[in-house]
Amino acid sequence: MAQLTPRDAPCLFSVNGLAAVELAAGDVPALQAFFEENPLYLESVEGRPPGPDEGRGEFESRPPPEFPFTRRWLVAFVDDSRTIIGIADFLADSLAAGVWHIGLFVIATARHGSGDAQRLYAALENWMRSQGAGYLRLGVVRGNARAERFWARMGFVEVRTREGVAMGRRVNTLRVMAKVLGDGSLERYLQLVARDRPDQGGAARR
């Protein structure tokens, strides 16, 4: 079962009885259980089921050297029983100061349609803003219709596409999407993150 063992972990934020906590090395078994209980994401974007070491791989994952950042967060959303109902992976000051990259945001399949995803994302965005985020970016696989609709509803806009991105057993096209927080502008964002300008070619995972 995807249940965290009791420990003194600070709550980043809470909403509707759900709390966001940063995962530690001892939480890898619960993270593995979450992936095994919710294979839809990996099946949809990588064409494969979770591997036997999926949780540890996610916990230890880091972006390539050419993808600078100041801090990586791997967060679980848990209910009152400390059962994981969702996870998020994101980077602070990624590619430029004030730009945060959302690498993963997955809600348990059983909770799809409940409104949890929207509530948790809104709370996460508010928290990131409070930590200094001025711009958000992510990549969504073209053809993953549920994710494409979700991020559009959350206010993200496509800035470019990246073709030929190898992900698991698939080669995908990524829609790179961004959202401006505060007083910034999309034009300013594209000045900060040159790789996301529509005229940039090449393939990249993030």
C-alpha cells in the first residue's frame, strides 16, 4: 500500500484534508507502491508498466547537467492516513532565476474527476509563488488528451513543441507549455528561457 511510515515531516501546504510533504529516502517503498497502484501515467506516456525499481529511480532522478536549477522537490500528497494520493516533482530556478519546472504531477487514477487535481495544483502553484516562482513551465505529451486539457484549464499556454523525444518505449512529441505568475509577461519569459522560443529546433526531454 502506498502509505508513508510515520515521521516528523513538515507539511508544505494542505487543502481539503490533503497535505503536501517532501519525500525522503525511507519513503521509496511507498512511492513504488503508488506507481504500481497507478500505472496509467507510465502506460500513457512511456508505453510501459512501472518497473520493479520505479520508486527509487524517481527519487534519485536528476536533470541533465545542461539543465541548471537550485533545488529539486519530490512531494507526495497524502490523506489523513498518510496514504499517497498523488505526487509532484518540480525544480526551482530552472534554466533561469524565478522559473520553476514541473516535471511530474500525477494524481491517483481512482481520484480522477473528483476535483483533487485542480485543488492540489492550485495550492501547489500558490506555494511555489510564495517561494519565489515567477514563471512555470512543463512538457506534456501530445496525444495525452486528459493532461493537455488539464494544463490548458490551469492557464498554461504552448510556447513550442519538441519532436522525437524518447520516453520509455515511445518516441513522443512534447508540447512545451508555460504560465506567467505575477507581473511578468510571456515575452519576458522567452527572453529568460531561450530554449523555449518557437524558433529553437532539436529534441529535449524537459
